[in-house]
Amino acid sequence: MSEAKEKQPKQKKSFFYIIARFLAAIVFHTLAPVFYHGKENIPGELPYIIIANHSSFMDPVIMAYAIKKHDVTFLGKKELIKNKLASFILRNMHIIPVERHSTDMAAMRACVSALRNQQILGIFPEGTRHHQGLMEEIEGGVAMIALRSGAPVIPMYITPKFRMFHRTDCYIGSAIPTEDLRQQGVNKETCQELLERITATYAAMAKQK
């Protein structure tokens, strides 16, 4: 198993990612402080999936900044890369474009491949930004990716919506159990059960914050 991991290609550090992390460090420690809770729940070994609620355009930056040693490969809507400049920058920041509200099998395969290549996959399961700050409608792709890859699913809860000159808290929970579902096979029922576990996890995190 260890030999297989060693043969996996290492993800190259993105220049744009390094710049974004540097700017985030300045903002998150001055104008818009971000406090992280439960960072001990971030796995020491790769790969894993980290998911979060989505209420602000800064949420991907907040997620990525929590992970110091590695870049995060994000699943993002295709609309983000329509502009040539934006496409160049985002693709160099490891984004996997996906067609929202449909079964984009090319994107699903790319996500599973990233995890098999010992990368971190960042997903916002709601598929779009919501203003309430808690999971609402959850896209089913995250469950399929998690069950097919077998990678741990780490929940992150960001509250309140990111704003300048206000504090944001980011809560990181322990991995959501998936092994029992994987043993039953990847199907509609097990995917639905995992989505229900994700919803319940975020409801509990919202109460405990």
C-alpha cells in the first residue's frame, strides 16, 4: 500500500495559490479575522474530502487557508471559467469544473482521480451560495464521490457570512462515517443515506458552535 502511494504523482504547488494564501493571511489576521476551531480533526494523511456550507465568495479561501501543507483541489461550477483569464487562473489553482444540477460524469471521474492521486478535494455540496449559512439542498455528487473513492469526509461549518471588519468562525468536525455504506455498495440508497448524515452533521454543528 505504501509503495502504491509513493508512485502517485505529487500535486505541483500553484503560484496563484501561494499568492492567494499570502493575501488571505493578511486579511484573516487584520481586517476580517477568521478563527478556526477543531483543526485537530484535519487528517494528517492524504487523501480526504473536505466539505463546507457556502454563503460567501470567500468560503473557498477560508477552507484552503485552514490546510497549511497542501493545496486543495476544488470542485467548482463551469460558469467560473467562461472568461479566459479566470479560466487560466482557476485551472492553475486546481479547480475541477462541473455542470451544476446534473450528473457530470467527467467531473466525477476527475474528482475520484484526484483523490486516488493523494490530493485533497474541496466541495461545497449545496452547489451554490446560500445566505442562511447552513446546508439547504445538497447536490448528490458529493456522496457518489465519497463512496466511490473511500476518502474520509471532513465537515467544515463557516459562520456567519464572511464580511470585512467582522469576525468569522470556522468549525471543523470529525470525519463523517462512510465505511458501513461503502460495504453495502454505491447506489441510490447509500448515497441518500450519506446525504442525510451530512445534513444531520451540520445541524449538530450549528447547535454546538
